[in-house]
Amino acid sequence: MDRTGLLTDRYELTMLDSWVRDGSVDEPAVFEAFARRLPEGRRYGVLGGLGRLLPMIERFTFDADEVAWLQEQGVVGEETAAYLRDFRFRGDIDAYREGDLYFPGSPVLTVSGTLGECVALETLVLSVLNHDAAIASAALRMVDAAGGRPLIEMGTRRTHEQAAIATARAAYLAGFGSTSNLAAGRDHGIPTVGTAAHAFTLAHATEEDAFRSQVAALGVGTTLLVDTYDIAEGIRTAVRVAGRELGAIRIDSGDLAEEAGKARALLDELGATSTKIVVTSDLDEFVIAALADAPIDGYGVGTRVATGSGHPTASMVYKLVEIAGRPVSKKSKDKISVGGRKLAWRRYDEAGLLVSEHFTAAPVVEVRRAQRGASKPPGADPRPVQIPVMRGGETVHAPTLDEIREFTAATLATLPSDARSVAAGAPYLTVTHLEEA
Amino acid sequence: MDRTGLLTDRYELTMLDSWVRDGSVDEPAVFEAFARRLPEGRRYGVLGGLGRLLPMIERFTFDADEVAWLQEQGVVGEETAAYLRDFRFRGDIDAYREGDLYFPGSPVLTVSGTLGECVALETLVLSVLNHDAAIASAALRMVDAAGGRPLIEMGTRRTHEQAAIATARAAYLAGFGSTSNLAAGRDHGIPTVGTAAHAFTLAHATEEDAFRSQVAALGVGTTLLVDTYDIAEGIRTAVRVAGRELGAIRIDSGDLAEEAGKARALLDELGATSTKIVVTSDLDEFVIAALADAPIDGYGVGTRVATGSGHPTASMVYKLVEIAGRPVSKKSKDKISVGGRKLAWRRYDEAGLLVSEHFTAAPVVEVRRAQRGASKPPGADPRPVQIPVMRGGETVHAPTLDEIREFTAATLATLPSDARSVAAGAPYLTVTHLEEA
């Protein structure tokens, strides 16, 4: 596995260099990551990326060549070079669970350690969380709009080749059922699926030849792409070739509701009553919601999930909130820039629906006690949101992707139905600061 | 260097499997990548990513474990498994130069080889070109709007950690002067720069302490961030600490034109007449154009360059255009879906401005002749656009990033001024199909 130390903005290391020189590098510090706002119209955000981030923090080191290069470039001096050769994050991280909801000001990640080790992580923390949260947030809206119909993530060709793997992972944890991306299948165990491209049909002399070739290779359970020429003709050919047991057809063009309706009628007429209909072509949560009444069995989503449905980055920032035990805040009087380490709490109503989120400024000892549940009777409100995910530089929370996926689904169920509409609205919650818990 | 074979959609390999079974896998084929459209309002696109793509195509292989996994997952059968164990792209690629302009329908990349080897590359080709062209296209508009003032790419924290490196590269080839991303500096030789974060100031007891620490580490030529508390006070403190030789100040908030004007007046009053003013904070080509008259010496651009200024992906597709010597096209009558391999040409006026782009359908022999310049007198119009970039699987065109950057600047100069405005407009050119060259 690769080192991640250089996935960093230059100024993190020049600041570190200043702190090594002025002696403050080992001061205890606390940084928090949070989103100042949600994208316009969104009611909630979904934390993605934590499970990718923690192993990358464990690999946040610099080898001798990298340190020599940093010196040569004038980024760091000799003393900081020595510091970096030994660098390894040895601090603690508390976080919202991956897949959990967040709102403006929710302290989703809290990094405690020395000033030097906390600042070094800033860029990596934000790259991973901003990307993966943007995808997970868009994906969960799509999953919810699909109302139980399966979704296939197929955005790989629309995003950077490595971001594509993270995209598949974030979409899956949000509830997508599968991905087209083979590396994501291999690396993360996500089910992979695929049909065929128009080129496959075009490369054969006839559509029938193409379908015969595909069925010979993949069996009658496969999905045949029927819209290269005429859709009705394509469906007739597909059923003639594969029989009534044909797994599915895919439609990638036209008015999808209308074409799906016509396709269902024709498939039924041909006796292929169990053959499923999968649609693709510029789908997003809005189109999916609008297709709720069409006889569609699955959606393939590409561009719009890989680009966060119009919002390809979350607005997370990473801020110093405590240094040497004193709270720190910028001049802003905004409540969400309040200084000091924050402990987040949520209240639920009797039906289990989320009612409010607030935070209290809390020294570390209170944080530990709350996390052990010692300060409150079990199950009583308010419930703590954060959990320990890294201690002394070692990951202590590593759920499987399927566990994260189950947690995400359970968390979504704590939102009332109006907050789950795709219609534009304000953030469902305003995270408030309570002076006393 | 890592293998890239699995950075692929499952259906590419299931189609390949069908073709191995039906015997057509070794048919000669030609695929082309092109954008069907530009993002709304854009006058031109910029091809990015070619220099990243070609080495990744050379590494497009599968090791024994990967092939075994593909078999286990039912993606390929035994015969295709054997095919993949030996897989290596051995075909030819012609392309527009990296950094060149493109318009809807411009055949920016032409892949010739066997059907099997061409189809296998589809996902990787599109991931790289769609990402990097989106960044380069946005970045060149920003560079042009900045009118010679230097731009710093600092979007790393707003995008996937690996996409960030490609972002820095694409921005640099479009004319950005530097990046904050250290890995991009190391991997691509891009100059890296940085200032300091608000956290740096906040971590010190006073702003003056922070500035003293930074100047001690980085010298008086550094850039001091002056807006953590009061900007005017910050500037006075900065000049008091660093002296009149202070390199630059950075302003990251407020009305940037107004703050820059006040800052310039104050710096001049303090005798720091050569101290530069750098601004950051949600800049894009529109904001940069609006700041043209403010006394600003440089721009730091983050989110908007890393997300393609509202268009994080280009709309490139990869289409089969020729199989076994016969042209192939989909049912669409759209001119840009015309079958057959395309040879692109451009005409220029006497002032060297680009006047038109068209393509002719051409067998390979004509393509070779045109590329050698043999079919036309040297320098005469129309000039061929494509060049050979890979032959027999070996890269034959590998300019340095600085060479690409120079080419991009020269190419931009072939656009008339109205096509270079940031104002919304139609694509500058409609690429036409001429039946005869």
C-alpha cells in the first residue's frame, strides 16, 4: 500500500516547519471537520469516506527520498526533515459513523494530537471526506427516490479513474446494489454487473447475431440492450433469441416512462412476463422520482452519481478548535465557528424519528464518559453521535462495507418523510450549541 | 507502476468474452472518442489527459490473480482468461495534441487495433479524458480571464486525493503557474507554492507571533495571510514584522476588489510598494474577469478549478466507427455520428486565426499520408489536426508538460477574441463533415 504523506498542500508542511522552529509543534491540539453548509436545496448530507480515510492516515508517512525532495524544494528545513522521517499520526480521532447523516455545523470528525500531526493531515482528510460525502449524499437521495428498486452505479467513465473506485464504494454504502467498476468489485467486494454497449450490437452483422453471441456467452439470464435500432423490434428479437426466460432488457434512450410502458406490454404479450426492464440515460434522483409509476425494475446511474448530482464536492472544512487546552475561534460570530472541542448529541421522538442535533463544548474526559454511555442512562435522550475511530494512531472502528450500508439505511429511516423528498428545502436540522448539556 | 486493466466496466470484458467465443475478437476495428456537446455556454473544450492516458494504456494488463478473480466472478470464461493473461494493447492511436482545442464532434482520439483490444480500453480512455478535459477546459478560461496574472491551483482538498494530482497537472498545462499539491510537484515537476492557513495564526498567541514565526521559517519573501482578524491591522503587522520587502499578502474574504484596493493603498503608504497582493475565496473565471481592474497580482483558485467550474466531466464518448473495414454508425442521422474513421482538418485566416474545422472519412493509408504532410503542400490549408501518438502499442508522442503548456497557449491564440470571452455563447465552431477533402 502506498504512502500518503505527499497528498498534501505545501502550506501544511511549511506551517509545520514554522512550528518545529518556534517549538509549538508538540502542543496538544484539536481540529474538527464539518460542513459550513449543504448544497442548495439539500435537506441532509451523508458522511462518506471514513473507511478509506483511516487506513490512509495510518500510511501517512514520508520516505527518505520524499523528505529529501521536500528539503530540495525549500518546503522544510533540516529539523523538520528529521521530524517528517519519523512522522506517523499517533493521536486520536472521533467521528460520526460512516453513512451517518450530517447537517451544517455537525462536527463529523475530531482529530486530537499534537499541533504538528493534526495539521499535517488536513489536506488528506478533506480530499477524502469532501469527495466521498458528495457522492454518498447524492446517492442516498437516489436510493430513497428509487423506493426499493435496485440501482447500478455506472459512472466510472465520467470521473477520474481512481475517484471512480471511491464513487462505487460511496454509492454502495448509500444503498446502490451494484457497480460496473471491476476494481471496486475486487477492492471492496461490491457486486459487479454489466450488460452490453451499442458497439456490441453494431459490431455484429445484425442485432440478432449480437444477441445470440451474448446469450451464448452469458446465458439467458443476461440483460440485452434493445435500443440500438428499433426498440419494439429489438425486444421481439431478444425474446426470440433468449426465450421467455430472458433476464432483462435495457433501454438507454427516448422517453423512459413511455418506452418502459410499451416494453412491458410487449414483453407480457410475448410471454416474457418475468423479464425485467432496466433503464439508463442521464438518471438522477429527480428523474428516478418521476419514473416511480413506470414499470421499471432497475436503474443504471452514471454521470449524475459520479458528479454528486450537481454538487461534486461537499463543503467540509478542517478547523483548529483547541490549542494547549484553550478554545480557539475565528473572528466570525457564527455559531458553527464556536471554539473548543464539540460533543454532538441527537434527540429522537417516540417513533424513533430524529428531532434535533446539538453540541456541547466538552473537555476530553467528558467525551470519553459520554461515549461509554456512563453519563446517561442507556437509551435515554440525548444520545451521543460520535464514536472513537482511532486511538494512538491505530484504527479502532473498521466496520465492513455491508455493515456501513445497513447503518446508512437505518439512519435514513430516522428522517421524517418530508425531509426525504427530492424537492428542494432547507437543511432538516439546525445544529445548535447548548452551553450546558 | 500499477496495472490498469481492472479500471474497467464489467461489460467491456463480458463483450470481449462474447467476441472471443464467436471468433470476432481479432477483427480489425476503429473506435473514436469525441464530445457530443460542450457544457452549456462554453465556446471551446481543451483536450487534457493524453499524457496520463498513454502510459496507462501501456500498463493495461491483468496478472494471474486478477484473471482468476474475473473467472471466479463469472465475467470471463477459460478462453477469454487465456486471452487476458496475454493482453497488451498492440494497436495504433492517433489524437489531437494534448492542450488542443476541441468542439462538438472533433475526433480527439482514434484507436485502431483488434476489436478486442480496442473495446477493452474504453472505460480507461473515457475516465481519463473526461476528467482531465473538464479541468483543462475550465482552467484555460480562468487563465485567459486572468490576462497574464499568475494563477495558483489549490483545489486538492475539494476533490478525490488522486484526482487532485491530475487536476494540478491539467490546470498547469492550461497555464496555471503553480499548485499547492506536493505530489503533483513531485510527479509532474509542477512548481508548488503555499502561504499559511487561518489555523496558523489562530494557533499563536497573537497574529504578530504567527507572522514572526512564518518569516523566521520562510523569509521575508513569503506570503502572509492578513485577514484572520482585521485586514488593515493585519497588513500593518505584516509590514512591521517582515519589512518593506515582504513578498506578498493574501486576502481570503470580503469584497476582494474593494479589499485589494484598500490593501494596495495601505501597503504603498507603508512603503511596501513591491509587496504583492494575492486573493483567494471561491474564484472562478467569472470572478477573475470581474477583478481585472483591481490591483491584484495573483489568484488562488480551489474548488472551481477542481470541479471544472460547474462542469466536472466532459461529455466524451467512445464509439465504434469501423469494423473489418466497413464503416459503422448508429441509427441517428446526426452528422457527428457519421460512420468510418475521421480525418480532422483546420483552416486558418491570414492572421493565423482558426476559421473552420471539418473531417473527411479516410482509410488508414490516407491518414498516414496526410500526417506526413505528403498530400498537401507544406503550410497550405487545410492543415491536419491529428498526430500519431501510439504505434504498435508503443507511445510515439510524449511531450513534456511544459511543451504541452506552450502548445496550449499558442492554440488559444488562434481563437478570435469574441470566442475567448467568459460570456456564454455557442461552440465557436461546428465541425462539419466534408464528403471529399
